[in-house]
Amino acid sequence: MTYESAGEPTRVVVVVVGSGFAGFECARALARRLRGTEARVIMISPHDYMLYTPLLPEVAGGILDARFVTVPLSEALPDVELVTGRVDAVDFEARTVHVTDCEQGFEQVAWDRVVLTPGSVTRLFDIPGLAEHARGLKTPAEALYFRDQLLTQIELAERDTDPRVADARRTVVVVGASYAGTELTAQLRALADEAASRRNLDPAKIRFLLLDVAGSVMPEVGEKLGDKVLDVLRSRGIDVRLDTTLTELGPEHVTLDDGTVVPTRTVAWVTGVTASPLVDTLGLPTEKGRLTVRPDLSVDGHPDVFAGGDAAAVPDPKNSGSITPPTAQHAVRQGQALARNVAASLGVGDAKPYTHRDMGLVVDLGPGFAVANPLGIQLSGFLAKVVTRAYHLYAMPNAANRWAVALAYLTDLIFPRPLVSIGLVTDSESPFAAGEEIGAQA
């Protein structure tokens, strides 16, 4: 089924579901590849922006404004039609997707090719109180929540007459010592230190507890850099506890798996992601909860359906039998491969299997320090900081956003980070279910 207008020839329609890294890159590249043809590219997303998620810790830490990491789709994708809404279902026989908008209105959008890049949501476990009392780091609202929550609790602790309650207000628990959780901890620690300095407080009274069930910090960067990260975190007064997790959360405490009860009002849960709930509604084969795809990113048995990004189990040609990890780096490259192969299915160019050389990771760890392993070269300290910030400026897919982030970085070199709790994000707007889901509701 395709769109058809009176007096106009029938046009091929390509629908891209999701505006994350994979969907964004796919739509942008498709618009270029199909320019001059009768094809239309339609992107369906609950948001009118692409979120540059690697910089969310710096939003939480007060260095960047949330607008700087949200790339306007209308500006970045001028040749792509945007439908703002949530995809609830895909009908593969009728070749339509069901879309619900923010006011609960709905429509059916027809397609000749559909690209499923609905992304991922925070991975939760069956831990009492987790969904109610912890927050993730997948949305601007969650990042702003942590900034406001930390500053507000520090302010309230100064006036609290009960020292036990004051200590709880000044305690932050972060679960997940991979790169996202570690970055968040480091940035919040820097924000807390700045707040303590301006208020003449002892920064040691603001306690950070970083937990992980693994036996090392940031295994993605290797043992050598991971050990350096651990040393830096502990030198900043961060209590890192490995082989440890939570068994229960309450509004004013958490319980560790060794029985320790930690009074706290702020808990970050940054332990990984799982595919969008939309995947479970499609009736397509999955692997580890992600859509099974062929090397060319098409779905087996459905040559007009393609998938990539965090929601797809993309074969990793560098590691036989494994699938690519859900990282922004892979999502960007898969988006480009999706565009090439979808266009090829329409007779434009040739299809190729997805391949990608790992370019390494960059991780910003607050004032004066970062770690990076570009092309296998291990860096740490100030040089890694320069490489990390340069990479983000290069990777940001919009000139205006790149300019804003660059100015924020320059400001950070000259002036102290601002201590502003705007209070725009309420408790009801920051839980895991709010704003994360791009597909069907769980």
C-alpha cells in the first residue's frame, strides 16, 4: 500500500520508526540517496528531536543545557517528513503502522519499506521499590532531575535539624559502573563539589556510592584504563563498591545485597538497556530480546522490513556468533548501512552486509580528566579530555548544536559551572516509563 494523491503518480513510501542514532542516520542518508526519485521518507517519532545521549551526564552535571543535546529534526532532516507520535503496532500484511499522538489521536501510515529503529529503554529488574524510587539516564527529563535533585537536597540538608535526615539528603547512590553510570557519578560529584565550595560546606559530607555487580569499573575500556578510572573516582571521595547491588529501595533508603542499609533520597539506576517494548508486539523472531536480522539488516522472510540500532540483534562480523553491542557508535553505522540497503531494495545502488571497525570509546570524568581508547590507543588525563570533547563536537550532527556545546565547553574552562535548580521536572515526569518508550506501552 502506498500514498496516492489525485493527479499524481503513486509514490514509494519508506517509513523510519524512531529518531535515535540509527533512525536519524538512516533517514538522513536515505533522503540523500533517494533524491530525484519519487520516493518519500517519513520518520515517526514521539519527539521532534534526536537526542545525543552520550552528553546526558554533562546535562545532569550542569555543564550543558538540555537543548544543546537535542537536535531538531525539522532542521537536521529538511527532506524527511515527520510524524510526531508513538508507534503502537505494525501490520506487515496491510503494510501500515498505527500511530498515536500526544493527544491520543491516531492514524494509519502506509509503507512500501519500513525501517524499525525504535531504540531501547532502561533495563529493570524485579527489585522491590526500584521502579518507584530510582531514576534512569535515558531522557533529558531524567538528566535534569538529577541536577535539580542533587542541588535541592544539598540546600535542604543545610536547614534540616535532624542530622540523620541531613546525611541521607547528602547521599547519592548510583547503580552501574559502566561508562554511563561512571560518567554520571563523576559529573554529579563535580557539581556537588562546586555547590560545597560556594556554600562553605565540607565536600566530604556529600557522599557518593557507586555500585556494580561486576568486579571492575568500566570494563569497556580495558583493565589498565579501568584501574585508572577507579583510582580517580576514589581520589574524589567516591565510595566504589564492586560485586555489589541493591535488594530493595524505599523513599528514604536502599538496602545492599550484603544487608547494609544506606539512607538516601537520590538513586540512579544506570545498568544497561533492553529493546523497546514495541519489539514484543511485532511477532517477529528475536534474539536476547532484540529483533533478529540478516547481515544486510533485513528481517528474514520480510524483504521489505529492515531493523537496526539497540532494538536489533545485528550480527557482528568481527566476532562470529555474536551480535553488536547497543552503542551509539554501532547505531550510527547501522543507520548508514540501513539507508544503503533500503535504497538498494528500491533499485538505487547495491546492498552490502553491515561491517564496522570499532573506533574505541571516550568517557568524560569531570574536571581535568577523561579516558579514551581511540583506534586502540589508550589515553587518560587531560589529553583524553581534549580527545573526548573534540569527538563529541565532531559527532554532533547539527551545526547549531555543535556551536552551543563548544561555547559551553569554553565557558566551563573559564567560569565555574552554574548552580541552578530550575525545578522544571517533577517526580511524575522523571520515572522510567515517562518519555523513554518510543513504541508500544509495556
